[in-house]
Amino acid sequence: MTSSAPDGGTEERMVGVERGSIMLGAGTLASRVTGLLRTVVLVGVVGSNRSAVADAFSVANQLPNSIFGLISVGILTAVIVPQIVRASRRQDGEEFVSKLVTIGGAIFLLMTGAAVVVAPWLVSLQLRPENTAQIALATAFAYWCLPQIFFYGLYALLGEVLNAKGIFGPFAWAPVANNILSIIGFLLIGMAFGENLARVAEWSPGMIASLGGVATGGIALQALVLLLFWRRTAIRLEIDFRWRGAQLGDLGRVASWTLLMALVSLGAGFYQSWVANEASGQGAASAVMSNAWLVFMLPYSIIVLSIGTPYYTRLSEHASLGAYPEMRRDISRSIRTLGFFLFAALSALVAAAVPASRVFTNSPHDAAEASLVLCCYLLSLVPLAVLFIVQRTFYALGDTRTPFWFTLFQTAVVIATASLAWLLHELHILPVTSLAAAVALGQSVASIGQSAIAVVLLRRRLGGLHVQDWVRPLARCLLAAVPATLAGWALYLALGGQAGWFVSDKLPGVLGTIAIGLLSGAVYVSALAMFRAPELAAALALIRARFPRRFSAVSSDDATNRRRTGSR
């Protein structure tokens, strides 16, 4: 039986997926950039290093994310979302979608109420017990921030239905509205109450309500934006508490391993905060770690999620057919592609670590201190990309138990390294100002070990992974990243280093990061060209596939110019 050419419906779906991918990528980039601006404005209000207020707000504002992540991985992703996607594609699925959205909304509302009740305990797990005033401030912030759990859940539920209907734009761009509202709100708070309010005693109930209310209001707006586009789904959404027939009988079986995995990760994160916050008010602590992680996630989210997610779809298709050779090729190709882009980002960020950190700090000294935290996180950038592919391969195979075990290993190493940092500090070997960097370093060590174990287990599961097919390209990219990093660092030193213009203020920090990044990127590509690395051609082919019309237009213009000039 011969295969026929793709029909119009297939081509239309392919174009829709491509457009959705571009829309998601653009929305992710816009969200990350406006999120960075939001953080810059927030730092201007609450400070960064040595700010007990910044650490208190960081602890409180991260609680909704942590708890939502726990519910999302354990219940939403494993159970409710797959059923929403299947139901939303059926003509008779309208009632079922309403039922599931109601169930999900009820779960998030219940968890929000429970989190508010235990807020003082959740805060106390992450701050030093002797800092009673800081704990009280963080708890007050938490009461205002924890309602975000419900709005995060509503955003996720509505967004999944929109995505299932092929409506990608609102879900990708709604966080931008959140960030814009937060930026405006934080600016108004700074105008009304002052800037760099780093002392706990400066904060009145009205100021606490303003900051917490703006943060939660942004998340609420993010969810409500999706409702404005709901009519395009052609689904009439109603509150439906008739849960019989919702097919949730397998909830515990399906979600148990992923829920346990999220729970142990949450506990480890709380312990890391508790150790790092020994430095709160004296040096880098929770707030600096949060900002450094935000910078770390910029290349990770843009590169790994936008490139790795389509590969996950392909892996899932091959897994359903039991096509292990094709899966091995998918894994190798995806890791090679991600490695090319991530090593470029790694060299640029390491070279520009101080200027990049200056954007989120209030002095050159603070920037140098924060840059060490950022560099410690960056050690795991490429290993985490490998883990992304490997972990999702297990998910594609329907295996959530194995990821739990190598995540448990990672959690144990996180706790061990954080404990070691604490012990070295108690023995007066590690200064308090280096605690956050030590905790970040431990996080990277744990992630590298987790990735290595995950690769070994997947290799055993698939009967081989052809590891040499992607280790050699990664080694070439690493070699190219070395001179790229040195070139960027040389530019930073040539312009004065820590005493130079690049670190003098936030805007020069942005410009310095861009300049160093461009130089590092140029040297990186040049080095790979000297190696005649095939990864360059593969990356260009990927870019052409993502933006075919633009590249076609450029090629056409080039051909026209060559004809006009008579060149070959």
C-alpha cells in the first residue's frame, strides 16, 4: 500500500501546530522579558542583598507557586488535563469539560483555604526562628499572596481547554498582562511609600496589603484574560457539581508517584530556603536566589521548552508504537539540538554574570555577590536539558515511577549539600555571604547526578541510547563555549570590570549583558565553524523550519541582489 500525499486537512494541522509553536515561543519570550522588568522594579522597592524585606516577600510570594506546582504535577497534569484535552475535542464533551473545570476549581479553592490556614507554619519552615519580626512580615505577605493558588489553577484549567481547541495566543500572552499590571503597581507603591524599603520595621499593614495585593491581582488578571477569549472555544462553561461519571477513579493510582515526586521536591526547596536565609539581612539569600533562578530560566524556558516540547510529542507517538529505535534517534537529535543553543547561552551568561546580576541589585558589590549564585546555578543548565528529554521519555512510556526514584536521589543530594553548607558555616569555614551560592552549587551538583542516573536507567529501559552520538557533539559545543566565555569576560574586564560602566547601574547592566552576549555568541559560532561542526547546519535547518517564509524571502532577496550585481 503506497502512501499518498498529505491531504489538505493534514497540511492545515501542521501549519496550525507551527503557528502555535511560534505563538507560544513569542509569548514565552515576551513573558520572560516583562517578568525581568517586573523584578527590576520590585528590587527598587524592597531591595535585594541584605534586605530582610525582600527575603520575606520572596518566601511568601513563592509559596503559591510551590503549592500550585505540587497540585499541578500530582493532579492537574496527571489526571484532569488529559481528560480535558480528550473531552474538549469531542462534540459531546461540553458537559464533561464543565464538570472537570468545576472539579479542578474546587480542588484549587480547597487547597487555597488550607494553605491560608497553615501559612504561619509554611513560612516558619523557611526562615530562621530568631527572626520573629521577619517571620511576622512574611506571614502577613503570605495571607495576601496565597489566593494566587486558585487563580494559577483557573489559568491552567482554562488555558488547557483553549490550547486543545487550537487557541494558543491567550495562554501564552496572558502572563504579559500580569507583569505589566505588577510593574505599574510596584512603581506606584515606590512613589507612594518610597524606594529600597529594606527594613522590616518600615512596613505598615497598608504597605503590606498594597504589595501583596498587586502581586495577587496580577495573577488574577492573568486568569481572567483567558475568559475574554472563551467564546472562541464554542463551549458553554457551567458550574457542575455532578461529579459522577468524571472518571476520577484512577486518580490515586495515576497521580501517586508524580504527587510524591512533587512533595519531596517541595520539602527540599523549603530546606534550601531555611539554610540560605541564615544570611537574610547580611548578604545574598532567598530573594537573590529567586532572581538568579529567574535569569537561569530565561534561556531554559525559551530554548528547552520551545524546542524540546515538539520532540516530546514525537517521542510520545513512537512510544505508543513501541518504536524504540526511532525513540533513540529522537532523543539523540533533541539533545544535540538543545546542546548547541544552550552552550551558546551558557557562555554568554557566565561571561556577563556580573552585569546581568547588576540589573537585579542596587550596587556593584551586590551584583558581584549575586553573580556567584547565578554561575553556580548555570552549571546545571545543559544537564537539566538532558533531564528534560529523558524524563519526558519515561512519561511517554507511561512510567512515572522511575522518575520518582531519580528525583528522590536528587532531593537527597540537595538536602545533603545544603546541610554541608550549613555545617561549613557553623564551623566558620564558609562565610554567611556565600551560603546562597553554596546552596545553588549543591542544587547543580544534585541535578547533574540526577541527569546521569536518569540516562543510565533509560538506557537500560530502551536497550541502549547511542550515547556517543550526542556526547561527542556536546563536547564540541563545550570546547567552543570556552573561548566564547573568555572573549566575553575579556570585554567585561577591558571596560573596567566591577568598577566599570557595565556595572555602574541597571541600564548599563542590560547593555553590557547584550554586548558581552553578542561577542560570546560570535566567537562560539566561529569556533564551531573552525571545528566544521555539523551542529551549525542542523541549527540553521531548524531555524529555517521555524521561519520558512522569512528565510524564503531573504533567499529571494539575495538571489535578486546577486543577479543585479552579476555576482555568483
